[in-house]
Amino acid sequence: MLNKYSEEIIEKAKKIKLLILDVDGVLTDGQMIYGSYGDELKNFNVNDGLGLYMMRKAGFKNVILTAKASRVVTKRAKTLRVDKVYHNFHYKIKAYCDIKRRFKVDDDEICFIGDDLIDIPVLKRVGLAACPPNAVGEAKCFAHFITEKSGGRGAVREVCNLLLRASGLWDEVTAGYFE
């Protein structure tokens, strides 16, 4: 399954220890839905959720980095046991520096999936930068690769699968599913 990725992407993926995720447009399709009482609704993809579960099972760390505070995101992160959520970071590079320090990782050990202009400073720094095809063109210019699946429609799972396969942990993490 790695044969669809360039050798450069696979080599970058082998170094990754931490996955950072944007929310709107990456974990979701980017739509914001408000209920009649002002409550915010978001659609999350269960396949992405299983991908993040497998990443955690394999020993990777997962972080959410978003420009907007949201109770829904906090709830989803708790369900997925995401290691840390950074809310209200319009200048994501500030949080990125804290993430590196907190998790004791270097740029080349981090994968980030982003989709918009505010993600570009982080996309430019990480070892493996990914964007879904629904990302804005300017962000895609800084991505090492573009997923086949759109944000909120399996893009995160695609990256998780790549990282697990490149690290050689795919068979170990998925063994129970094939018995």
C-alpha cells in the first residue's frame, strides 16, 4: 500500500512520532452548523477516529491545534483520547513551539494536516506536511502531499494509515482485525 507514495514521502513518514491535526476542513468537512439554541454541530468521520485510535495504540502522540474554541471538539478529543488540544490559536506557530517543547520532538518528527492560510507557518516547519484536496491552494503549495480523501471524509485516516505502514507498525496494530 505504500507504493502509491513517493520514496521521499515514505522516508519522511518513517521519522514521525507526533501527529498534529487542524479541525475545520481536516477532521470535519469545514461546515459549521448552528442549532436553534446556538449550539455548534460538527460532523466527524468514524474512519478518521479509528485511524487516530490505531496511532495511539502504536505509540504515536496526537494533538489537535485549532483557531477556534469548541466544546464539540473538546468532547471528540476526549473520546479519541487525543493527548492535547490547543484551542484559540489563530497564530498556530506559537502553539507549535509549545507542542515541540512539551512532547520533546523535532520538526522532522512531526506530521501536520492543515487546510488553510493560518496553517501555512506550521506546514512550512514540519517534517511531513499534508493537506486534504479541499484545502486552499496556498496551503497545498506547502504540503509534501495531498490526500486523496477530503477533510472530514477520511483524509486523517489516510495519513494515519501512511504513518503506520511507513513505521512498520501496521501489521502489529491491525492484527486483531484479521483473525
